[in-house]
Amino acid sequence: MGNKENNVKLPLFGIPALMPYIKPYGKTIIVMIMLGTFSSIIDSFYPLFHKYALNNFVGKRKLDYIAFFCVLYVIILIIQSIDNYITTYFCSKVEMKMDRDLRNAGFYHLQTLSFSYFNQNNVGYIHSRVMSDTGKIGELVSWRLMDFVWNFSYIISILVVMLFMSVRLSLVIFALIPVAVVCIVFFQKKLVALGRQIREINSRISGNFNENITGARSVKTLVIEKRVQNDFEKETENMRRESIKNGHYSALFTALITLMSSIALSLVLWQGGKLTTKHIIEIGTLSVFMSYALGMMEPIQNVVNTISALISIQVNIERFTKLMNTESDVKDSKEIIEKYGDTFNPKMENWEELHGKVEFKDVSFKYPDGDEYVLEHFNLVVPQGSTVAIVGETGAGKSTLVNLVCRFFEPTVGKVLIDDKDARERSLLWLHRGIGYVLQSPHLFSGTVRDNLRYGKPDASEEEIWKALKMVAADKIVKRMEKGLSGEVGEGGDMLSTGEKQLLSFARAILADPKILVLDEATSSIDSVTEKAIQNAIKVVTKGRTTFMIAHRLSTVVDADVILAVCDGKIIERGNHHELMKKKGYYHELYTRQFSEDI
């Protein structure tokens, strides 16, 4: 079980894995390559204009055809400028569209994965794949590709031109190319490794800073200011040391490239000067070789840089491909999708009415990353409209039953029946549309109070919204807000207290009029006065609804039809409040201990 991320090793830098996303822009990319190659060839021919000018206008001291020469030169400049404009536009277009397509595909795929994937992977891990990795891939297919095409075709062009003009002078420059490549590759490896290390240290510094600022109250109350300061200074010192080392290698690398260009220029002047004095070549030809000698090292460096970047970006491609190859452990069969539709294309006309009867039939279950069964041969019938309370200490495993009812996980063995039918024989979306869920840690989306409440029912009227608010005693919160229902709640509801967010999330669930209601520690973040109002509201809203209550405060579950006591992930007692109190077992101990603490 579990959402399986398949480890992948991709050939050819992972390009085949990207073909479904590259294919729609194949024609544009081909045009980009052609234009980039054309631009580099023009660049390689500019020294030939200088050669003609030196040999004819300067050497012969004649200005014949100079007007034609100037016009031709300007026309070529204009053509190349247009070429560069179109190439840059196409590169930007491909990059932005690739980014959009990859991110949409990644986010779409995430919506199809089950709860366990998000339970096993943190937000930063998922965010980097959908945002950071896709950005690197988009850059690769556009700008990195064009850098390689331009520089590689430029190198080939000038090598051909040099051989055509003078084999002897060409061999002088060719002798330096292997040495230059070896040096560039050596320094490139060092700089890439140092750059990666600096980014990792910088990430730790950012995380350290964020953690200690957001946890400032804990830092103060634990009196650990000196400790966190020392840890922070240690990381910044590592950053300084590695950055200086990186600067050292960068300076050496830059100096080396300059030195190689100077050596190439010196050799050309030395050998070319001899050939010029012997009238074997003209001064203009020597000028061309001097231009190529000075400008050749940078394209070679850029080609090596691009190949290094391509190797580096392969990691991003593999990580994105790994996400896209992840299969959900909870999904509808092809037959179910064909009949009921999927999350994005529901066939609601085929949906049966959900009544709310739930039955666990010989269910055994263990979590995807666990070895032990937390449920074994469990049987329970929950009639429509009844209330099941699940109690136990923190971390006891109270959410397991609810996760199975909501199909966040599938039973390892056995069946969960909804309205006397295996839940796997109905659509996931059909089930989730009929469930109202109030989380222990309430979450509101950025926007207004009205927007957040209507997530439960998009077409809800103002009257329905206020009715839901009053049922859970949340109307006073909204009335206190300056803009009422139009008031902003902030990112994650940060402009409200935890208790206020809890009440609004409760109202949102009620507004959807679910047949199955799940209250996951729904009163844990509410003061005692508000809790009493909520308890009264619960009695109203649970009528006619099948309700599962995960409760820490046992005063909220005394009226439940069935109470399940959970300890170490196992259900050890079941019955109503009076039956369990008579047993004087685990539930009795929990209840009396909490009652005495409340007193």
C-alpha cells in the first residue's frame, strides 16, 4: 500500500521523459534552433567583413564599393537583430508555456493522489517538485538549449572558416583547444560542487532563521538565545568560508580563460606575423584569426557550462518524473470512473443518494509505512443517523477508523460498506461530497469569510450562511468583523484566532449539509464557554446524520450511541457511556481522570 514514488534513472539527460511536454512546441523549438544557428553563423562571419575592409580599403587605399559594403553590413546587422528578437521571443514563450504545462500537470496529478502521499511527504518536498523543478526544466528546454546551439554552431563555424583561410594558423589554435577544455572542465566541476554546497548552507541558514523567528516565544521562555545565536553564526561562518573558496576558484578560472585567450592571440601574432611578412596571408586574414583567438574561449566555456547545467538539471527531471510516476494507493477502477466519472469530470447524474449507513466488515488494516495491524477482524455496524465517538490519549491512533470511512486509506483486508455497498464500488468524489470534515487543526483559505464558507456549498445564499453560523455560535465572530461576511481571513486564516477558525470551519462543514459528519477534535481549540455552545449545536446538527467524533474532551461524547476506546492503535473497548463506565476499565479511567482535572 501507499503512494509509490518509482525511482527512475533517465537516459539522455531525461529528455525522453519530457517529450510529451516538449512535443506541442516542437515546431517552435526547431525554428529557435534554426534561427540560433543562423545568428551564430552571422557572428562568425563579421571578422570576414573586417578582413575585406583591411585588405581593400586600408591595404590598397581604395574606397571602391565602400557604399555597397556599408549598406550590406547594415542590412546584415538588421537581419541579425530581427533574428535575435524572434529567437528571444520564442525562447521566452517556450519557457513560460513549459513552466505552465509542467506545473499544471504536476498540480493536477497531486489532486489524484490519496491522503497518505501528503501524510508521508512534507509541503517543502512537494512544493519544490511542482515549482522549482519545473522552472529548471522550462529553462533547460528554452534558454539552455539556445545557449548550447548558439555556442556550438559558432565554434564549428569559425573552425571551418579558419581551416578554409589557413590550415597552418588553424592548427596553432586547435592545439590549444584540448588544453582549454580540460582546464574548463576541471574548474567547472569545482565551481558546480561549491555552488551546490553554498546553496545547501544557504537553505539551512534560511530554515534556521525562519524557525527561530517564528519560534521566538519558545526561544525566550527556554532562555536559549545564546545557543541559537551560536548555531546561526556557525552556519554563516560556513557560508563565508565556502563563498570565499568559490570566489577563489572563480577568480582563477576567469584569469585562466583570459590567459588562454592571450596565449592564443600571441601564437596567432607570432605565426601569423611570419606568414604576413612572407606574403603568404594578408593582414586582413591575420585580423580574422586574432578576433577568433580572442573570442573562442568564451563559447567553449559556455558549451561546457551548458553541458554541466544539463547534467545538474537531470536531477530536477528525475524528481519531477518520479512525482508524475507516483501511483495513488486509493483510486477508482476504470469501470467506476466510466460510470461515475472522476474528480475533474464527475457524472453526477449517475450518483446514488447517500444515506449514511456505515459498516466495517471483517476489516484488518495496517498503514503503508507500518508493519503491525492497527485493526484486526474488526466489525461494526453504524446505522444511518447514529453517532460513533472515538476516544483515547494523544497519539493512540484515533483517526484510523475515520481515515477508512473517508477512503483516505483502503482496508488491508475486509470491506468498508457505505449504504450496504463496498465503498470501492462507488466514486471517491461521490463519497467525499457526502462527508463534512472538521479538522483538529482548522484551515481557512485566503479570501473572505463568505468565500470560505461557500467552499462547502458554492451556491449557498446569505440566509443559509447565517443559519449555519448561528448553529455553531459563529455568527457573533462575523458580526464583530468590520466587513462582516466580506471580511478577509488572511493566509490560512491567520487574521483570526484558532478558536474562531475552528468555529468557521465547523460552519463550513454544516453548510454543505453532509450525510456523514466527521468531527476531528472539533472542540479542542475552543474555550469552555464556546464549547458548551458547540455541544448544543452538535446535538442539533448530528440529527439525521451519521457522525464520527474523534474526541479528547470526553464531555462531548457522553450521548454517543457507540464509544470506541483506542489505546496503542488498537480498539480495546466499545459500548455507550453508561456501559463503559460500569466496566471500570480504560474509558472509566480516562473519564474520571479528565473529570478530576477539570474540577
